Amino acid sequence: MGGVQLKSIGLLASLSLAFAGCKVRTESDAASSAPAAASATPEIVSTPSNVEMVLLPGGSFEMGNAKGDDSETPVHTVSVSGFAIDVYEVTQNQLAALELPNPSQFKGDKRPVEQMRWTDAALFCNERSIADNLIPCYDEATFACNFAANGYRLPTEAEWEYAARAGTTGDVYFASSDKLVSHACYEGTSQKGTDPVGSRRANAWGLYDVLGNVAEWCQDVYSPTYYAESPKENPVGPSEGPKRVLRGGSWKSPESECRVSARGFDDSGIADACFARNYVGFRCVRNLTAEEAARLNGTDASTEE
Ligand SMILES: [Ca+2]
């Protein structure tokens, strides 16, 4: 099945690099993070491989943070089409089910995959698509993404932030930053490594470990100035560049990096021999099926007035 080869990845147990490039101010505007709408938790479906995904209707939101790092500005309105996104970070038992090697340092079936480069994550998406009889999104030579394919891919940065915010407008998706301990495995709650996924509280749309645990690869090439030029509708990032976006902070991140708008990045592994980090994982998205989109039609008010 497939032609995917996950290259052997050496353990980097002593790696102590911080969440790459994520420089943010420490002040929080969490006080303004009251939910924009008290929407019901969206529908959850199970994939043929028994992975739970949340079906999110499309919507518009204010992306970025005027009080954050320069890369988080300008705040701009973004609209995303509906999509399905994994409830949890990809777990190590999903690699086992696909008979793929497990590069993770912190072993455990229900722990998130880490030490996966962006390219490894994209190849995993293709393998999972093939296993579920879906069309793979990634060209395995160029890593170009076919957004029209019905298979799995990494979330765009806009999709990630839309799902992370779950209708909220502040730095975090709960009432105040002092609640981070109950929602996230981060520096303040763990010095030892990852948690099993879902160990803490979900956001309003039912997604776990959005902040902390493993930082999550996004589809987008990283540019600190992209927000000034981003299209409004379904932005997918700059066309090319050596870095890819990481979001949410990780088990070793300080609170200042565990924010829904904080932008991290790292080498992609496409044109470089980058290291794999023990704090980097991902979750998958896919387009809604026509039937799902029709079912959600009329409930597309989760973030709108
Ligand atoms: Ca995470």
C-alpha cells in the first residue's frame, strides 16, 4: 500500500531547543476571551480507522493578536470553509495500525506522536488516506498539497486557529489564563514529557490538547509578515519557503507560547536535514463530504452574530 517511507529518525533525548521561533509577549488579553457564542459542541464522527474527528461548519473569525508578537499582526478577518479535524493529536497507536515506524521519544499507545518532521507528518496523512480509501492530498515528490482531494492533510494555519479558538476571541479558549493548568500539558504542569492525549479539558468544540502537549504542524509555509498579505478566504500560506508553521506550544513551552494566536515554526525537512523534535506532533483535517456539508448547512452560526 502506498509508497510512503518514513525515514528512520534518531532519538534526540537531550534536545533542549525551545518552541522554535515563537517569541511572544507574556502579557495576556485573556480577560477578553469570553466565548463569542454559546454554540453546541459540533458533531463528532469516527473514521474507518476509528479516529474521532469533529465536523466544523465554516465561519469567519478575527485571526491574530494585536497584543502578541509582530508576526501575529495585523489582526485580520478570515473565513474558512467547513472541515473535519481530529479530536486528539495523532497518537502512536495510529502509527502502529498503519504499520509505520514510531519515532516518538515518550512511548505510549495513547501518547501523541512526536519527533515527526513536517514531511513525515504529510506522508502519514497520505498513508491514513489510503487506509481509509480516500485520495491522498500530498505529492510525495514535491509535497504539493491537493486541497481538493478528499483525503487527510495538515490543517492550514487559519483552520488551526479557527478550531483552536472555538468561537473565543482572547489568548486562550477558556475563561482566564490561570486555568491553563486544567487545559494544557505545558511547562507549568509537566517537565517530563507528553501526556496521553485527552488528559485535560477540551475546548468548546471538543478538541483536546490544542494548547500544549505537542506543538502541531500546520500546512502553511511560515512567514512572519504573511498576515499583512493574507487573502480573506481560506488562506493557505505563502507559496514557498523553508519553514512550516507550528501551533499551540508544547509540554516544554512556557505559558506565553501556549496561546491560540502564538505562531511558531521549524524547518520542514523538505530541502534540509532538519532534526525531529520531541515536542512536535500534529493532527489531521479533511474536507467535509458533500453529505456532511449538507447536514451542517443551516447550523453555520458557531462564530457569527
Ligand atoms: Ca497540542
